[in-house]
Amino acid sequence: MKSLRIIAIAVNFLVGSVSVAAAQDYNKGYEAATAGDFQTALQELRPLAEKGHAPAQSILGMLYQNGRGVLQDDTEAVKWYQLAAEQGNAFAQFTLGVIYENGEGVPQDYTEAVKWYRLAAEQGMSIAQANLGLMYRRGDGVLQDDTEAVKWYRLAAVQGISSGQFNLGWMYENGEGVPQDYTEAVKWYRLAAVQGNAQAQTLLGGMYFYGNGVLQSNVVAHMWSNIGSTNGDPDAGGIRDILAGLMTSADISEAQQMARECMTSDYQNCSW
């Protein structure tokens, strides 16, 4: 359920200085929301939100955004997120960034998206850092700046965000915003790949095919492109099939077995 996943991501950013009674009510509402009891969540959180409690406002925005216990209403969601964000709630700031980037309940506005991503990113929110890096990479709402993109990708990557790791790897592979460094590219692709990032898996396979930053291996390249295809990268299957045309039947069988072992071990037993 989308709302429960978002709550799990938000847990470290829904923080406030409140009275003991308010904290108890908030905790009760938060626990109800995570358990899927949205009516109890609304009962506990709405009074707090109306009194200006930013974490409660943020979750109330989430409930409206996802139609949990209330009719789905983007306008109400934005209202509550805005109130929380203006009080410095990083999760609300990040979510407003997503809302403005995608034009959900508001006119699409990349400048506003960057504003809110930046505020959350500066508080250390890794997902916001990754998204802010992408805005700089594309030049959406800011002047295009690969150096700034790398800065924010790196901050997200070292916190374990796979999109930040993937994008940082891409920047190193292509020498954009940093000197070209295939070894660094492989490092970051690999970290994202073992988190299940399909694009990183495919490009890691490409590094093995060309022998960039690693010893060349069609078998390992096939393994990673096969895994990337399984995980939904639309380009991976074609790459895998091209590789298969360059390999013996025995090598293909070996690569397929390696891919199975890698995936069934949750990426703990992957041949490099």
C-alpha cells in the first residue's frame, strides 16, 4: 500500500517538539496509520494538525493524497503538506517537491519543486538529495549544472539511495561533472545493482562487456543484463540477446545459473 510505504520512509523526518499529551496522541495516530487503521489515525491526528502540529499535518496530507480514510483530494493534501513544510518538516517539503515536479493538484512548477527539494535535502533527506541532483542534471527549475548534480547524487548515494548511486555511476562512466572514472562507475553501479536497481544492473553488465573498470567477461555481462531484464529494464533483454549471440551454449548456461543464484540469494551470492 502506497501510504504505508511512504510512512515508513518518513519515520525519521516526522519529528516535533510537543507536549507529552500531544506526543501520545500523535504516536497513537501514527501507529494507527502504519497499521492501516486510517479512521483512528484521522481521529487522533486531525485535531493536532488543526493546532499546528507539523508531523500530524504531514500524515494528514498523506492520507488525503492517497485517499486513506478520506476521499482522495490533492488540494487538501497540498494544503496540509504546505502547512507542515513551512514549519520545516522535511518529509512534507520533499513531498511538495514531488507534487510540484509532477503537477499533482497544483500547476507543474519545477522552480517550486527545486525549492522544496532543496529545503528537505539540506536537512539530510536522502531521497530529496537524489531528486535535487536530477533537477540539476536536467536543468529543471535551475540552471543545468553537472557539478551540482554530482554533489547531490553523492550525498544520496552514500546514504544508500539506489537512484543516487545509479546516477552517480552514470556521471563517472560518462565523465560529466567529474573526471571519467570507470572504476568509480562500477563501484556505484554495483551498489545500486545489489539493491535491485534494474538500470544499474544493465549498465553494470555493459561495464563487464567492454571491460571498463573490470576484467572483461561476456558471462558476467550476460548475467547482469539478464537480471536487469527480469527486473523490468526495457533495454536489458535486447542487450542480453546480443551477448548470447557472441557466446557458446555452455557460457550462456553458466551465465543463466549465475543469474539465478544471484537473485535467489537476494544479491548476496553474485559473481563479479
